[in-house]
Amino acid sequence: MPGAVGFMRFETLTKSRRPAVEKMARECGAFTEKEIAVCLELVDFAIDRPGQKEYEIAVACDPDPVGFIVWGEDSCAEGVQ
């Protein structure tokens, strides 16, 4: 239908989505290399420890990955308490 708007869904991060998350983190231009390294460390942590609750990562898909969000108990940002 012309003009129809699709709906994005959020999926739990899986190992198969890791390359897409890395690509988005690198290509968006918002992160330094150090921040990308931390992001990927958290991605790997979440993938390697299913069921852990320290960090949550969701991948927005439409139907392919178009974004991601990471949240958790500890911030790696300087000056954030």
C-alpha cells in the first residue's frame, strides 16, 4: 500500500546480529574508537552470558537491523553518576 508505514520491532541481541551492531556503531559517526570497543565488549558479554541482567541490549529491526540500544547498571561515561 503506497504511503503505508511499517512497524519496527525490538529483538534480543543474538550472535548473528553482532556484525550489524558493530557496523552501526562504527558507521553512525557518534562514537570514538574507545567507545566502540566498550560497546562491543558489552555486546560480547551479553551474547556469551544469556540470562545475565547486568546489561541489556536490544536490536531494532525493520526487518533488518536499523538500530540498537544498550543499558545497564554501570555507565562507562565520564562524569556520570
